[in-house]
Amino acid sequence: MKRLLLSFALVALTTALFAQLPVSLGIKGGFNSSKITTDNAIAGASSYTINDLKADAANGFNVGAFLRLKFGKSFLQPELLYNVQKGKTSFDGSSLTASSTTTDLQGTVTQHMDVKSVQVPILFGVKVLDLKVASVNLMTGPAMSFILNGSEITLNKQDGVAVDPSLYDPSNFKNNTWDWQLGAGVDVAMLSFDVRYAWGLTNVSEGVSNNDPTVIGFKNKGNTLTLSLGIRLF
């Protein structure tokens, strides 16, 4: 709740600073495709490494609201979104030396990530083409995400058997993460369609949170492609 209130406060402060400018308020939602990469070093008693890491894209979604503060052909667009990102990484642990911390990871294992967050992008945009009935915009800027409870990391063997959860820390998510977004959008009447790509600047999860040598952890960082549709209410 504190994170949500902080997000609202950030958007409200931005609005207050630019209250003298034309402002639009809207709601939006969309789908995303995330590829969450994983470091090949395992945090634990020793820095074991795993082979043949393969990250696959997985689909999630986001929904929320946005403000558009206009000044000439440029605009500032803060957003408040509930964001769900998913990712899948498969790896071959057959080369790992058998030990109490790696036995379950020998063979082909798949890591699934389900990351839920409140995301606050702050985007600067420019109208590059005005066709009267429609306009084309370019936008870029940072986004901060507050990771929520309910985010999960799970490991499964090729046969579908879950890795012993006592050997893997599923709660080593960072409290917040940053990425940089770049995209383009089209406005038609009260509708706004945009496509963006976000580069992860910080890790989503990082090693082992409790430094327990019997617990395994990975470093994960995600890049995301998002397609969204917005409706300006005024």
C-alpha cells in the first residue's frame, strides 16, 4: 500500500508542477511480451555455472491510467500501471557437480517467473506527424516498478517435477527496478495506440536474499515489448 501511495504522490506532484498546461487524463491497457534473461552463475555455497541457457519470451499484461501534459508539439506523460511480466528460461545443469545444493538442478530445468508490480513510467514525447485526423508521436523515458507480493519464481525439471523449494529462494526479488522505454504512438480522436520497448536497467532478482549457502539464487533482468490502447477521457 505504501508503494501504491508513493506512486500516486509522484503522479500528483508532476501534475501540480505543470498545472498551467493543457492536461489530458486517460485509461489504458495492453499486452506485453517479456524476455527475462538469467545469469549463468548460481549464487550459493560456490559459484556454480550452468550451461545452454535459453530465455524464451512470455506474455503478460498491464492496465492503468495516464496523464498527458502538453506544451506545443511536445508533451510529458506520467503513467500509473498494474503490470504483470512473465518469463521462462531453460538450462542444462548436467555439468553441475553433485552436491546438496545442486542435485535437483542436474538435467534440463526450466525457470518460470511471474513478476507483478506497480509501474510508473515518466515519458517525454514529441508529435512528429500531424495528419489532422490522426497524429504520430515518439516517446521515451524511464520507468520505475515497485514489485508486489505474489510475484513468483519456480523451477521445474524436464519431467515436470518441481525443484525442492527448500533449495531455492523464490522471494529474492528486489523492492524496485528501473527500465528505459522507447516507443511510438498514434492518436485518433480520443484513442491512443502505442508500441514500446523497455530495456531493463536493473536486475529483477539478485542472488540469494538471506545469504544462506544451502539456498540457490539467480540474477534475472528483463526486456519487454508492449502494445497498448488508451482512451482519453478529456
